[in-house]
Amino acid sequence: MTLAAIPLLGPAYPEILLAVGSLVLLVFGVFSREEVANRVVTWGAAALLVGAFLLTLNQPMAHTLTFGDMFIVDGFTRFAKLLVFLASALAVVMSTGYLQAERMMRFEYPILIVLAALGMGMMVSANDLLSLYVGLELQSLALYVLAAIRRDSAVSTEAGLKYFVLGALSSGMLLYGSSLVYGFSGTTNFEMLAQVFAVEGYKAPIGMIFGIVFLAAGLAFKVSAVPFHMWTPDVYEGSPTPVTAFFAVAPKIAALALFARVVLDPFADLSHEWRQIIVFLSLASMVLGSVAAIVQTNIKRLMAYSSIGHVGYALVGLAAGTHEGVQGLLVYLAIYLAMNIGAFACILAMRREDGTATENISDLAGLAQSRPMLAAAFAVFMFSLAGIPPLAGFFGKFYIFISAVHAGLIWLAVLGVLASVIGAYYYLRIVKVMYFDAPTVRFEASSGKTLNVVLAATAFVTVCFVFAPSTIVVPAATAAAALVP
């Protein structure tokens, strides 16, 4: 490599750090004693993700292209990557206690999270349909293994197999859509596609419309939007709880950011072709996520349907297709990160005195009496996920729905509010069980220092967002301007 080539690598420094660091940790883990490897690799992976976060934080906001214009860095990618790397680091840190208690600690686990985060970073910075697919598959392959990492569990193995089979189907749809787009445009580069569609009088042929539909279907699977959500409840329930926590946050953020990049960058001038698809995905996800969760008895399945509903809310901002809509989407994703990481940290902390994990909602009865602080934190996250003011979740939905109203999608915003009201039932039911039902099990007295720190930090953000909303809203507005001026 010549010195002249080094500046070309600058925009990808976070991804290069993760790629090289994961290989170093893998070699170290293979040739070290098990106890040393588990401890060093876990904290080394967390350090890598924090390093990638800091490198991303120091990247310039200017629009930068590299690797043959297939890799882009701007304010939008910077904001999304910060959320992805932060969520991934928290997922590594908060899982240590659970893995030790369940005797699942393996050095491969944090390395897989680092590789998934590497794929997510490549996804978010994709400026070409080919680089998009490579990043997406790197993320997906790591996630398939994570879902089935508990090798002695038939449920976990089944979750990984279901995720792999349906993921392969969605990848095929994505590739087929990409081939149609290339066939009817002659390019896979996002900027060149935008130039093709911006020609005055351009009318998309039916083959191009089919390509957009297949692309949207493939991406909808990755964000678990209805009707491509069928894998989500089973995978969330079957995977180990720390893996479920990771699935619920980081891949969702990366996939939604990628979705926004695809429809608002190359296909911006074909908004009349894809907006109806996004509106349908959004409405169907909000309704099913709100209604189907009511009958759930397993807390992880309930959180799966909750995540489907929240994807629907996030897609409302994407359907608006405006600067305000993208800003609302980014604010929502940042708040969603804090709420969901906090909620899953509470679930991880709810262990019986005999050390077994608690997953049934009925087992949470009387939690407020034995673990009052944990119950209070979980109640805060449930109220926030329900969108009850003055917690952060309310403002996330507010920015999303107001952008839809200003874009003329008043009916979609109204239906979103109604779905949110329905969804509030199952969140409040959990609070009712914790505070008003008679205890059925006894819980461990302590959750561990690491988990307590994560709980405290996410609860602080959720409660105190109302006092300083500009800390997220202003950077989100700057990031949105990079995608939709």
C-alpha cells in the first residue's frame, strides 16, 4: 500500500479497526486458556466497539466517498453508526453476568457481535447495491450464529435455523430486486441511479417498479416489518436473552438507517412509487405489533411484538420522506436504543434465587416488594415504550407523528396514535403484575455492578430527555440534512 492510498481509508477507519481487532481477538482466544480468553476477549471486544464509536465521533460531517464511490460517510451515516456501535458495546457489557450464570461464556460470542457491528457499519455507509448486500450479509451471518449459540438447547438451535432459512429467502429477494434495478437502469451506484431517475419526464418501467418492491421486501425482513415479521417472535424467544437484546436494538437501527438511505437517496425522485409500500408496512406493523402482543405470556415474545410495533412507528417518519421525517426517525432510534437496552437489562436482572432466568410475565408478580428499584426502572421503561409523557418515548412518537402530519399523512398519524393507545395496555399490564399481584417467586437480591450501571444510565436518559431534548434533536436535524437537504 502506498502512502497516497492511506487517505482513501480514512472514512472507513472504524470498520477497519473492528475488522483487524476481531481477527486479533479470535487468534488470541484460540491460543489462550479458556478463562483468560473469555475475560480478555469480552472486554477487548467492548474496547473495540468503544474505539469505533470514538473514531466515528471524530469523523468530519462532510460528504465523503471512497472505495470506488461504493462507501459513503456523511452526517447521516455518522449519527446512525454512533447508535449502532454504542448499542453493540452495551450488548457485550450487559451480557457478561448472564453468560457466566448460564455457563455459556465463550470467547466467540463477543467476536460475533463485533463482526455483526462491522457489517452494520458497512450497511449504513453503503453507496451501491453491491456494497449494501455485502454489509448486510456480513451482519446476517454473524446474527445467525448468535441466535443458535446455545448449542445444547433445541429451542436456540431452532431459532438460529429459522432465522437462517428466512434470512436466505430475504437475501434472495433483495438480490433479485437489485438485478432488476440494474437491468433497467444500467448501474448499481446510488448517485448514478439518482441521476437516471432525475431526468425530466422519466417514467419508471414496470420492471423497475418490481425491482423496488423486491428491494423493499428484502429490507422489510431485516427490520421485521409486517408481513415479513414471521421470524421475530420465535427467534427472540429461542435466542439467549442477551442475544435477543442485541437483535432488538443494533440491527434494527442499522437496517432502518439503510432503508432510509435507499429510498431517499437513489430513489428520491420515485417517491410516488415506494411511498405506498412504506405506508402499508408502517400501518400493518403498528396494528399487528399492538394487537398481537396483548395475548403473549412470555416477556421476550412480548418484546418481539413490541419491536415490530416500534418499527411501524419509525417507518411513519420514513413514509413522510421529508427532512423533518428523517429527523424524527433518527430521534426515535436514539430514544428506542435507551428504552430497549434498559428494558432488556431489567429482564436480564430478573433471576430467581435458585439462579434460573425469569421469562414469563406472571413470574414478575410482587417484584416491587422484593426488588423495588428494579421494578421502578422496569416501570419507567414500560411507560416510555407506551409513549406516556414526560418520558422520552412520548417525544420519540411526537416527532414521528408531527412529521407525518406536516407531510399530509394525517390519517397515518391518527392511526399510529390509536395503535399506540392499544399497545399501552400490554405495557401497563406488566406494571400491574409487578406492583399489584401477589408474589409467586423470590428473586436474587443483586443484579451485578455492570448491569446496574447500564440500567442507571438508560433510565437516566429515558427520564431526563425532557430537560435537554436538544442534545439529540439538534444532531439528528444536522444528520437528516445530509440525506434530505
